[in-house]
Amino acid sequence: MMKSAALPAPLHAPTLASATAFARKIRPGVMLCLLVTLAAIGLTSIERDVIGHVWLEPLVLAILLGSAVRTAWTPDTRFKAGIDFSAKILLEVAVVLLGASVSAATLSSLGVGFVLGIFALVALAIVVGFGVGRALGLNPRMALLVACGNAICGNSAIAAVAPVIDADGKEVAASIAFTAVLGVIVVLALPLLGGLIHLNGLQYGALAGLTVYAVPQVLAAAAPFGAVATQTGTVVKLVRVLMLGPVILALSLIFRDRAPSTAKPGLSRLLPWFIIGFLVMIGLRSFDLIPQAALAPMAAASGLLTVVAMAALGLQTDIRAVARAGGRVVAAVILSLGALVVLALALIRLLGL
């Protein structure tokens, strides 16, 4: 009598076992990142309750708290996998979800000339910012992080560019920390500048959208000049965010060409998956293929995942190491931002807004 052949194990068994093992491996580090994130959100609530508005956003507080924890205590090896996962994979997912907040329909109110002008301004600001950073002695990765943060959307741009150029935690933390602090100063100082040079609501809204880092900061900076300034600033800001995909694609090409390896790079190296996802989300949003009810949750998820990723980056960074390189980064951020303001005002005058 023939023995029956043994049935093969279910094909999904190894996958489930691997996924379970991976989840168990990253759990301690992810939980630590979540604790830092909750602390940052809690401090933001305290800010709002005590002084009436938020000075430092959860993203900034997360990286500062994470860095403080890392400086006081070095997490052991069981936390490493989860911290690395949070700093890279969760950040990339957040970038994909960010694409859902950008729609081609938001460009219609500006006109083709102004949209092209914004694209040119962002490109020129990156070149100028990179040159300033290199002149001050920053390494190419740090100079690019500062330049892209100033030119596009501050912390979000830095966070998105970092994995493409292989920036390490110290470089990302330093550029984000100083850019974030300066972003708060810009929100407070920009209305004073707008009043000093007698800008109207449309002009000032364009200036805020072209120079302020985060969308909530644009709203805060534009509010003193009224509804027109707020609406214009928001649309202009979204156009700047739209540049994130092309900029990262260009950087992917540049860093691929400079890679020392003789092996031919694959598609993932040429165009990272999260950039493809970012562009796909923009397309879906533009054709109204994303349900309206999903937009707010996607935006909230993107923001939360970015905060968790920033907590992870902070936990990878010793503040004492960042402080040693701080002066040059501060100078690079200030000079790059000053150049951006000058370029923005020139564009506004050139287009006759």
C-alpha cells in the first residue's frame, strides 16, 4: 500500500510567522516612540491651555523630547529595530499620505505664470540654500536638508528628503530643530515685515505661502492680514508642497549617479516607492478619486506618523553631538531663509500682484 504524500505546509504560514516575529522585534522601539509622541502631544495641549495657542508643534516637541531622552539614556539593542522602523518606514508612509492633501484644482486660482514662478523660486532657493550651506562648511547632505527645508515645507521636506540622500539621524535632527525654531520666529516676524512694506492682503498671503514652513504656520502668519491673505497663503503653500515630488525625484537621480557602486540601480533606487505613492495620491486627489470623508483622516494619519518618526529620529540623536555643529546650521538656515524672502518679494513685484 502506497504511503500518501505529506501535504505541503500552507504557503502563508512562513509569512505569518515572519510577520509575527518582526512585529515582536520592533514592538519595544515603536512603543518607546509612541510614548515620546504622546508626551509631545500632551505638552502641546498644555501650551494651548496655558497661553492660548501653540508655539512649538508636536513634531518639533517630539524630536526635542526624543533627543533629550537619548542624551540622558542610551536605549539598549532591543529598542533599535523599532526605532529604525519608525524613523524610516513610518515616515515614508506619512509622505505618501501627504500627497492626498495636494490637488491640481488648488492651482487654478493663481494662474499659470505664478505657478511657474513658484516652481522656479523653489528650485532657485534650493540652489542658493545649498550654496550657502556649503560655503559655511556644512556637508552636502546637511546643506541639502537645510536648503530643501527652507525652500519647500520645512520639517516635512527635511523628513521626506532625508531617506533619499541617506542622511543620518544627527543631520536630520539638527536641521529640523533649528528650522523649527526659526519657523516660529518667522510666523511672529512676517506680519511686521508685511506691514512695514505696506503689502495688501493678496501680496502678503503670497509672501506667507512662499516663505513660511508648515501649513498651520502659514494660517497663523496670514491671519492678521485677513481672509484673502489666508486663502492665498494656503494655496501658494500647497503649490510649494507640490514641488516635493519632483525635487526628491531629482535628488534620487543625482545621488544615484554619484553612488560608488558599479551595479545598475533598480527602480526603487531611481524612484523610491514612497515618492511614487506621493505622486499617485496627488493624481487620485486631482481626479476626485479619494472620498472627501477620507481626506481629513488621511491628513491626520500623515501628521501623526510624522510625529512618531520625528520621535524616532530624536531617539537616534544625542543633543550634545548636534550642539557641536549648531552654529553653522543656524547661520545656514537664517541666510537661506533671508534669500528666500528676497526672492519671494521679487516674484511678487515681478508678477504685479
